Amino acid sequence: MCPTQLTQDKDRPAVIRQALSISLATGLYGISFGALSIAAGLSLPQTMALSLLMFTGSSQFAFVGIVGAGGGAASAIATSGLLGVRNGLYGVQMGPLLALQGWKRVIAPHFTIDESTAVSTAQTTKDLRRLGFWWAGIGVFVCWNVLTFVGALAGNAIGDPKIWGLDAAAAAAFLGLLWPRLASRTAQACAALAVVIACILIPFTPAGIPVLGAACAAVVIGGWDARRTKTEVTQENAYE
Amino acid sequence: MSDTVLWLAIFAAVAITLGTKFLGHFIPESWVSSPKIAPIVALVSVALLAGLVAQQTLDGGHRLVIDARVAALVVAAVALWRRVPFIVVIILAAGTAALLRYLGWG
């Protein structure tokens, strides 16, 4: 067994543990989704259809939020669709990173969400990335759907999810997913700019747009980083 | 919204979000592997996650608000910095917000 293999075997339980922790944490938030969805006027089958088929938390929250607030079908569809764009962007990143074949490649997109992408891209080898992707993707899917069902049944009994701090738990979950990616100055600058953009947009735009606007930070900082790297390479060549 | 319209809206929204997931995976790798695009793609999840943190913490419905969620996020950040396990971070954040609201703030 080569040293790399040994390191990987040693790391596998840690990756699985991380994936399951995130699954449980995200699943717990599924309770509040189930409860909120029923409160917004969706039936139990409609609530479960969203968790099983849409399976992307913020799009689901946006959808029931707009329906609950008396918004139209078009704005509910548009907002959830716009929030789902980032899953497509994750897919662009994850497709080559996972390099899957056959039926796994066909079902992988459905499990490409914030959590599976975050756990997967935090790993250092292809095997560990695949391990993290599937454990987090399927783990979140199971927990999210089971606890959506529980939340929908509990419905009114739970009352306001805010009393339990479930909204704050969601914010902390996203911060926990962001945290390991903030190692470089470039990533820190990107995150800071993203927060500023989101804060500027929150008062003026419909729900969902501030998060999409924040994605522009990646274009600005990433574009700047590409130019800077190119300049450094050119300068190094000049010294040779 | 009638039950039928609601079902149609659900299926339309599912078609769009699921379609987007598939589209991402099947875009050719060459589109994103160029030196100009790769750094941007690598930062997309950082930007979106940071945007989600901001929205989940500060969005008070078309205005920025500072409430129990901010205090909960600070607690979460300290916990993450201290390398506390993820699930404990979540519980600490929820507990902080729940306690502050019980005490009548935020």
C-alpha cells in the first residue's frame, strides 16, 4: 500500500463524519421547512414533492415564502429558479472534479447542492471528493426528506421556528460551510465583497436576488486574480 | 392560488431547478478550464455561500436588521475558530438565538 492510500484510508472516516454532521444539521432545518410550507398553505404531498424533487433548500424556502405571502405563481417559480442557478454553477465545478461515469453521472446532478459541493471540494484527492459528495448528497437527501415530513406533520405544534432559533441555525450552517474555504486572501476578499453586495441589494430587490448578486463577487475577484497571476508569470519570465 | 395552479407552479419550478442542476454537470469542461474562467468558477461557491450567510443573518424583509441572528452568528464564528464540531456549532447558534428571544431581544 502506498503512503497516499494510507493517508486516504485514515481520512475516510473524518470525511464521512463531516458529511453526516452536515446532513443532520441541514436535516434539522428541514423540520422548519416542513412546518413553514404547511403554514404557507401547501398540502403534505406538495411539501414532500418540493423536498424530493426540487431538493435545494433555499429555492424551496423562497417558493413557500412567496406562496405564503400571497405572491403569484410566476414570482414563486422565478425566484426559486434563480436561487437554483448556483446548483448549476456547482455542477460546472463538480462534473470534472468527480469525473463520474454511467448511471452515477446521471443521478449526480440531483445531489449537487450547497452541502455536497462544500464537503466534496474541501477534500484533497479525487477518491475523498467522491466520498464526500455522495455521503453529504445522499445524507442530506435522506435527513432533509425525513425531517421535512416530521416538520410538516408537527406543523402548528412547533409554532414559530424562530422560537427555536432555526433561522439562526441556517445562517450558522452556511457560515460553517464557508469557513474552510476562506484560507486564501483571494477567497476572503471574495467573501467580503459578496457580503457587501448582498447587503446593498437586500433592501431594493426581491428575495433571492441578493444571493445571486453576491455571485458577481466571484467574477470581480476571480477576474482580478487571473490578471494578477498572469502579470506575475510574465514578470518571472522577464527575469529569466 | 388554487390547488391545481399550486401543483403546476411546483412542477414548473422543479423542472427549472432540476434542469439547471443537469445543465451544469453536462457543460463541457473546456468552457471552465481556461485560465480566465477557472479562478472565477473556483470562487463562485465562496461568493454564494457568503451571500447566503448575509441574507440569512441580516435580511429583515427588504431591510437590513440586527437581531438575535447576528449574535448567534458571532457565537458560531467563535466556535468555528475554536474548531468545534459542525453540529455543535449549529446547536450553539440556534440556542443563542432562542435564548436571546426568550429573554425578549431580537
